[in-house]
Amino acid sequence: MRRVALFVLVLGLISIATAGLASPAPEVIVLPGATSAEGIATGAGSTFYAGDLFTGDIFRGDLRSGEAELFIDAPAARMALGLKAALQYDLLFVAGGPTGQGYVYDLTTGATVAVFQLGTFINDVVVAKDAAWFTDSAQANLYRVPIGPGGTLGAVTTLTITGPAANLGFDFNINGIAATPDGKLLIVAHSGLGALFTVDPETGESSAIAGVAVPSVDGILLESGRLYAVQNFLNQIAEIRLSPDLSSGSVENLITSPHFQVPATVARHGNLLAVVNAKFDTGFPPTATTYEVVTVSR
């Protein structure tokens, strides 16, 4: 009887634990006190970071529990667009939009590590191997910040883009950025053209990714041979299968949610994609009263 009772108890504990793991993630996570929003990045575990576009503040939350709070109360005159957490260095990189700046924060304390004056409209950032790369939506440039041992940051260099991605004929040109794991090739989204391009990080030469049209493209994310492209005013994420050499691709799925309201950027945690609603449909600056992260299953 003792063995039977012990067996039943163990089964009960397993059932409770399994139920806890299987509980769905919240579909909407409000950023308390946010006055605008644009960028999102995932951190350790189910942690996420999201930025207040016009104040530069950074929120930290949990995609599984749905909790969120102010993490970094940014100094005046900063802004926050694309974000990328580099866990190996304990650093958070933030694009500063029309300030022309890029910011680096300590992921543990939230302290400012560095401020870089880069270009004109710094829209997004990716960390690829030993460097962070920032995009400029007003110039055909990428800005490289080298990252050394222990997270030491080097001097900024400018990579001039040539080829079709260098088109500056629109209000917003190069926007989102991703990189292969080895850092040997970059991918940029061109909002005006509604297209994706590869960029050689050594020469700046760009090439179109054939077969993919992504109108209203904003932030992008490359993971496990799939590229996720946020199409902001279309309220959807295009899931794109890329060829091994990244020269072509095809849209395999369009991910939507009734909670999307002009999502801007995307991050991933396990089987979840998380976007932040910029709500530019309410105006620019937007006039919504609340801003939130929305999660969808991939």
C-alpha cells in the first residue's frame, strides 16, 4: 500500500509540473507607463527587453509570466528603436533613431556602457560574432562596433553599402538587420523597396534575395534557416524559407494576430515569436494610451 501511495503521489507531482510547463504564454503583455514602443529583444530564459521609442526607456519582462517593469530610465533626449541583447557580453545594444546615436547598456545593472555617434537615422542593430552592426535609414551605411574579450568595445567604423540595397529614394530605406551565425553575411530589410538584401560585411556589396516581396517590411530575425520579416502596416509577420546561400527565398507562412497594431520588430523564445506594437496608425508620434508586447506561436 505504501508503494502504491508513493506511486500515486509521484504521478500527481509530475502532472502538476507538466501542467505548469504547458500553461500558455500570455498573448498580450502591457508595458506599464510606456508612452510609445518600437524595439524588442529576448534575453536569458524567457526574459525580454522592449524600448519606449520617444523616451529611450527600456522595459524588462517575462514572456511566460506576462510581467513587465521599467528597467532603464534613459537620460533625456535618448530614443530606442531596434534592440539586441548580447548575453555572452552582458550587453544591450540600442538604436537611437533620429538622434544618430547607438547606446550600449549593462544587462545586469542597466548602466550606460557607451554612447556612439553614428549617422543620421539609426534604426536597428544586430550582434554578429565579434561586432554589433547598426543600420541607417537615411544613408546607405552600416556602422560596426567591434566587441573584444570581456565585452570591451572598440572604435566605430562605417561600411558603405553598394548595389541595389543602397537605394535612398524613400523616406525610410534600410531598416531591419540580421546576420548569419558566423557573421560572414548580413541581411538588411529595405522598407521603401519592400525587399530583402544580403550585404557582404567586408566590401558592402549588396545582392537582392530573389523571390521575396515584403511590402512595409520593418524588423527582421534570422533563426534556424528561417527569416521572420515584420510587415508593420500589414499587421503580419512573413515566415520565409531561404536557400542555403541566401540568394533566394519564398514566403511560406503569414503569421497574424488580432492583437497586432502596427508591430515593428520581432524576437523569438522557443516556439514563441514576440513583437511590440508601435501603433503608428494612431499618428506619429503615436497617440495610443497603452503599448504592449504581443506573442504568437510559430
